[in-house]
Amino acid sequence: YLPELKAGRNVDALYEDALGALLRIQARGGEHARQLPPYDRARLEQEMLLLPDWLIARHLGITIDAGLRSLLRAAFDFLLDEVLAQPRVFVHRDYHSRNLMVCAGANPGILDFQDAVCGAVAYDLVSLLRDLYIVWPPGRVRDWLLGYRGRALAAGVAAGASDAEFLRWFDLAGLQRHLKVLGIFARLWHRDGKPAYLDDLPATLAYPQSLLGDH
């Protein structure tokens, strides 16, 4: 998907297909989701702990004193409570433009689903619509998201009592995901010697920064 999206070719049609495929996964995947590992508190917390370990301490060289540790703990606990309160569905866990293939007929082809879990309904939507590799204007993302909510409700997927609640779920699942990814990208450089992901740090950080005033 990514080269097509960056070239501006068939953007709305590609997202229509990707959102339609995700809706089928969420609406029809309940039995399969129950067989997957739970995206539980321990797993979500372990992911966010990559942020202080790899980005703050290792990459930025910032000492994590008692005050900063307390601040991080409060933020993590808030996000854990919020994400775990969402309805549970089949979660691909990396549903974005680099894992979606443009296919004739049954579009898209979906790759990299081996880490699927049973988790929050908004998680894969964040992966797709707040993609770390291509950024869209907030208004366009909101239109895609609320269009999805209407279709999800019609298909029997729990999508919040209101647009505002669904947007909140989306934002806060996104905060958890982006804090995790900031740590992962720093680890890919310092542990694995892969510098290319450092180029994606600014866009990844911009998402949490843009949401702080709202929550």
C-alpha cells in the first residue's frame, strides 16, 4: 500500500478496502479472537516500558529520577485502564500500509499477522489511520474513523455509545501504541543496529504530542 498512498493513487478506494477488510475481521472473528492470546495488562505494560528503557534513558540519555518515574507510572496506569475497558476483538496488531498489499480482486492482501491477539476494538484502526509511515490530516482521519464506526455498528461491532466515545477510544489506544513504538524504534537502532527507523521517530512522537491537550 505505502508506495501507492505516497503517490496519491486511489487513496480513498484503498482505505475503503482496508477498512472493509478490517470490519469483516472484527465482525466475523469473534470465535477466532477467543483462541488468541489476550492483549492483557501485562503485555500492554511491557510494551510501554520500552519507552523509558530505550528512548528516554538509552537514546536521549535522560536520567529517570523518582519524579519522572512517578509521572510515567501514572500515565501508563491511565492508559492501561482506558485501553482494557474497550470491547475486545480480533487484533492484527500491525495493520498498516507496509503490511497491506494492493491486489486485483480481493484487495487488500494482509501480511504479518502472526502476532495477532484478542484486544481493544480501536487498536487496528489506529495502526491503519495513524500510520507511522504516512500521515494524513486530522479531519480526513476523523472522517474515515467515523465512517467506519457507522458501518461497524450496523455489522454488530461494539463501537461506542457515541462518536465522542469512539474517538476517545481511538486516541487513547493510539497513545499506548505510539509510546510503545517510540521505544521499539530506539531499540531497533541501539540493540539491532537498524538506523532507518530513527527517521520515523519525529512523526511517531508528533501523534502523542498532538493529543495531550485533548486528554
